[in-house]
Amino acid sequence: MYANIAMYMRLTIAKIFLAFISFVLAFIGGLPAAKAAGDASLPFTPYTGSYLVGSTFDVTVALDTHGQQINTVELRMTFPPYMLQVIKPVGGTSFIQSWFSPPAFSNKDGTLTLIGGIAPGGVNTSNGLVTTITFRAVAPGDAVLTILKSSKVLAHDGQGTDVLGSRGSAVFASDSRGAQR
């Protein structure tokens, strides 16, 4: 009988010790924390095209959450301001419901930013419209649009885990001649 009690005590102490070690390692970062897959994407559509100098064209930024619930989108992008000018970014047709920072741009710096959220419960989408941007081609050449690494898509996980894995880029050619190339 005493042997069984002793064995029970050793097992209980061992379990407590392992639980303590696991807690300490997790607390100091020794164990990897649970993390979302990080594969949401923000692509441009279209991602290529040709336009005449002086003409305008629309580019959309969409969101594919790849099966994850998200609740916030923070988009930061650049464009060459000496080749393209933003006429207007439109957020009214976006799936984003609350703008913490509505679409804003600088044609001097070649930047566009927006931060928006989704109602409680988040959203899971394969092609959610974030914004439509109307550009004017102002000089000939190849203009590259880039979504910056500081952009984020936050999971609806109570921790604000950034799940953005793929950031879009696009190239638009403009020509000053009389025909599109």
C-alpha cells in the first residue's frame, strides 16, 4: 500500500514538474506560440497593362484570406509619382465596414494608405474588394505598384495576429505615342 502511494506521489510530482517547465519555456519563448498560417494575400487586379499618357485606368486591391477569419486590413502601397497620379481611391464599394483611416494618398510621395475593419465576427473571403484606385498615366515608361511589408491583415483571433503572407505588385506601361502598345 505504501509503495502505491509513493509511486502515485512521484508521478504527481513529475506531472507538476513537467507542467511547470512547459509554462516557464512558453513564458520565456522557448516553445513556439500558436500562430496563424500567414497566407492571406492582397493582389492587384489587373497586375499588368498598357496605357497612353494622359489616360486613366482602374486598379483594384482584393483580399484572399485563404480560409481564415480576419477583422482588419492595413494597406500601404507605393507607386512612381513621376509616372502615375492617383485620381481617386474609392472605399465605398469595399467589404470593409469601418474606416479607421480612410483611403488617403500622396501624389508627391507616391503613397496610398488605408486601415479598415470588419464588424464583429470577422470575415472569410476569397475575393473581397478592399479598394479601387483610379490612376492617370502622366509620363511614359513602366510603372511598378508595390504593396509594402508594413501592410497587415489581422486575424479575428483575439490577438491581432498578422496573417498577410503575399503582397501584390503590378507593372503598368504607358506610352506617349498615339496607340497603346
